[in-house]
Amino acid sequence: MLDIFSGLETHVALTLILSLGFVLAFEFINGFHDTANAVATVIYTQSMKPQAAVMLSGIFNFLGVLTGGLAVAYAIVNLLPVDLLVAVNSNRGMVMVFSLLASAIIWNLGTWYFGIPSSSSHTLIGSILGIGIGNSLINGTDVSTGINWGKAIDVGMSLLFSPLFGAGLAGLLLYLLMNWWPRSNIHKSPFQRQQIEGRKHPPFWARFMLIVSSMGLSFSHGSNDGQKGVGLVMLVLIGIVPAQFVVNLDSDPIQIEHTKIAALQLKELYQRNEAAIVAQYPASAKPKQAFSCSPAATQQYAGTLLSAIGEARSFPQLPESQRWAIRTQLICLADSAKKIAKIASIGDVEKKQLKGIQRDLTVTTEYAPMWVIAAVALAMGIGTMVGWKRVALTVGEKIGKKDMTYSQGMSAQIVTGVAIGLASLVGAPASTTHVLSSAVAGTMVVGRSGLQLSTLKSILMAWILTLPVCIGLSIGFYYLGVHLFV
């Protein structure tokens, strides 16, 4: 890890430290919000002591980030405009990173201070959308082309429907438990059990399931939310020390060969469908951006990529300028493959081929070193240890009119863990905060515990306001940064 600082000028090294600190600060604050939800019910029901729960949660978060892949990380990163992704090593690229992080941190800190379970996922996505809109406004281009709207809609649908899924299934699971074991102690709250039976902890099996589901939720959270910080750290590293990170220097000869084959296949597919592609995506005679990707230039990108790689069997063999050229062409080729697949005249067989081509084109650019994953997981774990109390109290006592019972905590946690885990498997970002809060609300309705409208109103307002506020903040920061530093 420390070798990334070797040979750097002092001001570059300081910029790198500040940038990485900024990203890790966002993940630290993410621990206040989202990771705290993973331990909220297990602590509130006194199934585990806070210190032990938080430590175990941190371990399972780390394992989740470690084994969860990078689909979610780059689903978030790829919301950014392509012209900024290929120019992230410029001053504008750095302004982009600082702007989206500043707006996300400000909103996260504000909602945490008031104990509102706001979503870090919504916060980050709103900030990224603001960068795309701001970039279009500054460049004088159509806002509709400044954001990857297809990916944005997919992400939005995931964030919208996952809480509804959580509320419905958690309510159903509680209903089944209440019908199967109507007189069980699992339907008591910690206060009721202590007053009636003088016992501090839940019944054995309820306690066991609460602990297991809490750790499962922590693992699922790490495999989903933890990846977002990984993607941001990679943006910073690519922007400041590109020689080491623009492509995966550990790529083996087989991966490099697959990359070359994918470029050739895309070039051939372009030639077969050139008329339809040019009609759908005509080349711009006077691009308003310094650099922009266009499917009409696919053959040019493929030629440049193959020329830059040449006969090299490893990327360290190539000079830095060639590595950056390779990354730029790979991003543009992958973008072309994605856009060409949307053309109506492209057949199902070719669409399937394009999906495989896109995967092979991104294998050497969408990666993360192990120390990046570990640093993000550690930042999230420490954040949980510092700020879990506010969110745990809200989840346990302030969503329903009555205190949470053991069965309600189990139902909410199990469903949330499954929902977040499934979202990670398909590479869809999901909000642990909103899924768990909705799941708890669903169990309160089924358990006839009532809902505290004031808390639900605060959560709903935060849900509604997060996107527009973060969009506005990031547009403002980005506009100011571009005019001051670019």
C-alpha cells in the first residue's frame, strides 16, 4: 500500500492522503447510518452486548466486502458521465470526486445528528446525479445525455422496490410466527420479559436467530454498501496516481488476450451493423466536451486499443501514457457495446455476444486491490462503533408505538439480510436503512403495535429530500470547483 507514495511530489502525496481520507470519512459516516442498522435489533433486544455485537458486525462487514465482488461498486461509479470517467486524472475529475463526497458527507452528518435513518445509498446516488447534471450545464450539453439514465433508472427501481419488498415479507414472516407459536415468549419485548419473568435476555432460539440474522445482515450490507466506497477509492487512485491504477497491473496474459479478442469482436460486429449504429448514434462534428465517447468511433477505439497493447503480455511492460490510452479506449468500447445492444435491429444472439464483450472489456479496469477493500471495511466498522446508539434507538422504539418484540426484530432482520444479499448478487444497490426501517414498520403493522407517525414522517421526508438536496449540493460544489480550479 505505502509504495503508492514512492516518487510522488509532496503536494501530490498530500492531495492523495486528503482524497483517501475524504472517501474513508464518507464510509465512516456510512457506519453511523447503515451498518448501525445491522446491529440495532440485536442490541436493542439485549441478545448481545453492544461492544461484542459491533465487533462481530465489523468482521462480517469485512467478509461481505471481501467476497461480495465489485458489481455494485462499479454500478455506482458508472452512473457518472463517461467523459468524466475517461478524464478523472484531470483537475475536473478531482473536482468531481470532492464535490460528490462533500455533498454526501454534509447530508449524512445532518440526518445522523437528528437520529433519522437516512440512506447513504440515496445520498451517494443523488450526489453522482448532481455531478452529471452539473457537468451537462457547464458544457452546454443536453442533460439527458449527461447521466447514464438507463443505469440510474435501474438503481432507482432497486432503491424504490426493496423497502416495499422488506415491509411485505417481514410482515408476512411475523404473521406466520404469530400463528405457529402464538403464546411463545418471542412475542414479548425486552421490557415485558424483564418485568414479567425477571430475565434479561431473549429465549434461546430467539436469541440465536437474532444474532445469526444480525451477522447475516452485516455480511449482506458489506457485500452491497461496502462496495460503493471501494468504487470511490478507485476513482481517487486512478485520478492521482494513474500509473499504478488505471488498469489492473496484476492482469494475467489470458485476461489481456481476452481483452484484445473482445475488441476485435466488437469491431467486426460494428462492421456488420454500421448503418444502423451510425443512424442511431451519428458522429458529432463539433463535440462540446474535450473528450466524449461515441459508438460511431468504435473502429477507431478498437484500433487504438490494439495498437497500445501490441504484443505486451503484462501491463507493467507498457509506459504510463499507453496504460491511460488503454483505459480510455476500454471505457469507450464498453460504453459502445452497451449502447449498440439497445438498438432495435440488433438480434438476440448479438445482444448476448455484446454482453460477453462488455464483460471482457471491463475485467482489467473494474477491479480493486485487497488493501482498498480492507480500508473501506475498517472505516465502516469504526463508524458503527462510534455512532450506533442514535439509529438503534430509532429502530427499536420510535418506529412503532410499542417497543419492538423479539419476533419483530427477527422478522425484520432476516428479511432485510435476504433482500440486501439478493440485491448484491444481481449487482443492484440497495439501502439497508430503508429496507430495515420498512421491514420494522411492516412488523409493527402486522403485530398491531401501531406506528409513530412523527418518526415515519421524518424518515419519509429524509427519503424524499435526500435526492434533490444532494443533487443541488453537488451541482453547487461542482460548479464552484470547476470555476475556481479548472
